[in-house]
Amino acid sequence: MLEIFEYEFMQRAFLAGMIIATLASISGTFVVLRRYSMISETLAHSALVGVAVGLVAGFNPLWMAVIIAILSAWLIEYLRYSFSLYSDAVLAIFLSGSLAIAVIIVSLGGAFNNSLFSYLFGSILAVSDADLITIFIFGIVCLSVLLIFAKEFYFIAYDEEVAKTSGIRVRLLSFLLVTIVAIIIALSIRVVGSLLIGALMVIPTVSALQYRQGFAKTLFISLFFAIFSVASGMTLSFYMSLPSGATIVLSILVIFIISLVANKR
Amino acid sequence: MKFSLPIFDVKNLYFIVDDQEILRNVSFEIFAQDYIAIIGPNGGGKTTLIRILLGLEKETKGEVRIFGKKIKDFKEWHKIGYVPQRASHVDASFPATTQDVVKMGRTSKRKLFSKESQEDKLRVEDAMRKMDVYHLKDKMIGTLSGGQRQRVMCARALASRPEILILDEPNTGVDVSSQQRFYELLRELNKKEKITIVFITHDIGVIADDIARLFTINQKAVICNNPKEALSCEDMSDLYGIDAHLIHNHKHEH
């Protein structure tokens, strides 16, 4: 066996990474196609508030991250629909707002330390057995929802109004999609880190789009890129002692640049 | 004229935004197998009207019934096919083949957890053939011409086997020969497939001989059940002077 898999923590990290790559790329496809890429970045910062609360108050940071991310996702959707605010402005407000709240909570609680650093940039050392189980259970639920409603999400991304006139419950499904995205992001911050998870959601899809294929193929290419970049990023992280989130994002960036150049017309 | 239940029954419809009347006291019925063109000046309320019919906007006053039901109680949206105005300018990088797009038309009919059925496949293929886009089924939607895309959007709407097709300026950005062909296809759907057709248009010249009824919308609505006598329709020239004139001229050329 490869040296990298001789360590239990690496096995856990790899498993968690594969689950996250799958979830992030599939949900990311729908998010990108809806022109809603910034939601992932924003929710990642909201999840950080959950982590901060968890670290300071002694709750499980992962669970708190899931809860706070879902709540902000709902609040963002509610604001978008009810006050017809510009989507990107709402996202910008939430992004910096949550980061400010997270920093203040952590400062007041005196938890500014390495543990917070690992939540910002991801750490393969950090994935515990309990984390892996949480990621696995939530992951199965999220993946099922994504696959069950894939056709509806795709239709809504293509044309929201036509989907609505076809009897598809656009608003309900939009809430469902952001809820799933919130959960996936919160789960991912252990491995990829909250400052970098947005990239794992968005870049595999944007890279796959360069190949100009139909829906199913684009989804598979994006999935392949995500899994490949997580695997290579983690290997790099292991051998070079770098934060895993950064190496994963760099791997996917390389794939993006290659895809862009190879498909240049 | 006809005794069956109208598909749309609109009574005393008002649509008011910021004290401005977009639609004022509009009443009409649309029956099965009608072939209706809606004309009117820009900003006259044509698009608003069909958005209300489709449940995308809510009327301020008045009543709209679809197949006898109030819009909020209406559930069988697959009976209504909608082709929006911007249909011909799709985002070029959207990952969809012609087939992917037409398949979306089956989404509203499917049951949760169900896979694509044999019927879905047949309907999708049938819709593509009817709109003459079957040979483009594996082409990316972004690479098609405006006219081809328009037909793909129609095929998507047809895939749910609608009883009525509503089109908002289907030929914006489409060249003239494709336009004519498109209207021929619409007319065929109307005659052979018995599908009711309602469309907003500016190019009256192309269709003037063919339409069965003409709605002129400029806040108020004037319904002409025989467009060949469009000019004798009361208030027609008040509502839409120039284009009424156009129709008139067009008639004399033939």
C-alpha cells in the first residue's frame, strides 16, 4: 500500500474528501448554472460563525456550522424574494457580515488559535471519526436530494419562469437547493476550509463547461475534475505539509487553466 | 359561437402598477383550437396579459379562469405550453443539447423517483420531429441559429402535450424565411394536432391572412373575431392606428 494510506487519518481524510468532492461538484453545477456562484462563498463565511460559536461555547463546531449555514441560506433566500434586493448585494452583505461576527465571537472567546486556522484553510489532520460519520450521513441525504430533483434543478437553472409555468415549484426547490448547498459547505470546511470551499464548488463546473457538452456529460466531467483535484491536492498536502484546502484549490485551478487553453476557439 | 368550456375565461381584468393602469377592463375568452394573434404597441400590456394568463403575474382586479378553474387552484400546467420572448437568445455556454432542452418539457409530468419512461422518449422524439429539429438532437443549443432555437423551444413546450401553446414574440431575432416556416409549423399544429395557439407578434404582414382571431391590446383590448374586417372593429385604429393601417394595406395587396 502507498505510504500515504498507512495512516488512519489519511484514510479518513481521503474518504471525507471523496464524499465532499462528489457533493460539491454536483451541487456546484446547479449553482453555477443559476448564476449563483457567490452563494457558496457567502455560506462558507456564515458557516464560520457556526464554527466560532462551537469553538467558544464548546459545542461540536461542525454541527453548529451546518445549523448556522442553513439559517443564513434561508434568510438570504427570504430577503431575495421578499424585498427584491439585488442577489449579489445580499450575498456581499452576508459575506462580510458573517465574517465580522465570527471574528468578534472568536476574539471575545479567546479562541484565536490554530484550531480556527484549520477551519479557514482546511486540514487533513483534522478529520475525526465522528466528523467522517457526520459527513457520510449528511452526504447521503444531500446526494439523494440532488439526484431526485436533478431534472427540476436543471430546468430551473435553464429558465426559471418557464419552469414555473410548467408547474414546477420553483421557490420551494430554490430553498431546497440552497439548504443542500449550505449543508455541503458546512461539511466541507474541515477538509477544504471555509475560505476555499467556494472554489471546489464552482471551478470544476466552470472547467467542465469549457468542453461544451450536454448536461449529463458536463455533470460527469465536473465530478471527475473535483475528485481528481481533491485526491491530488490531498496527496500534495500530505507530502509537502501544506494546508489541504490550498493544495486542492491549486489542483483544480491547474485543471481549469488546462481546460480553458485546450478549448480555446 | 362555441359551446365548450373556454380554455381561458378573462372577465374585467385590471392590472395596475403604481397607480398606472397597464390593463383596463379586459375581457375575452379563448376556446379550444383558436388561432389568435395578439398585437399592440410596445408597453401596451401584451406581455403583461400573457404573464397573467400563465400565472407569472397576479391581476389587480377581475377574474381569470383556466379550464374553468381559478389560477390559484389550477394544477394541470402541463396542458399549457409557453415559449418566452427571449427564447432565441439562450446563454451560449449553457450545457444543453437540443434533446436536453426538449426533455425539460417532460419534467412537470414526471412522478418523483420515476425514471425516463418509454412514453417520455416517444413524446420528446415526436415533439422534435414536429418542429423539425430531430436532426439537431445532439447539437449544443448554443450553436444553433435563432430560428432553430426557436423551434427547439417550441418542441420543449410541445413535449408535455399541451392543449394550448402561448408564444411571446416568437420571431424576435429570426430571419424572414425562418419566420414564415415557423408560422406554417404553428398553423399545422393548430389544424392537425388541434392545439390552440396564442401568440404575440409584431410582424402582422406575415400572418395576416392566416389568423383566426386578432386581439389588439393597448391598456384596453379589442377582440376581432374576423381579422379580415380588422378595420371595422370598433376602436381599432384608436388603439393601434399605424398597424391597423398596415393590415389594411396588406389585405389590398392580395
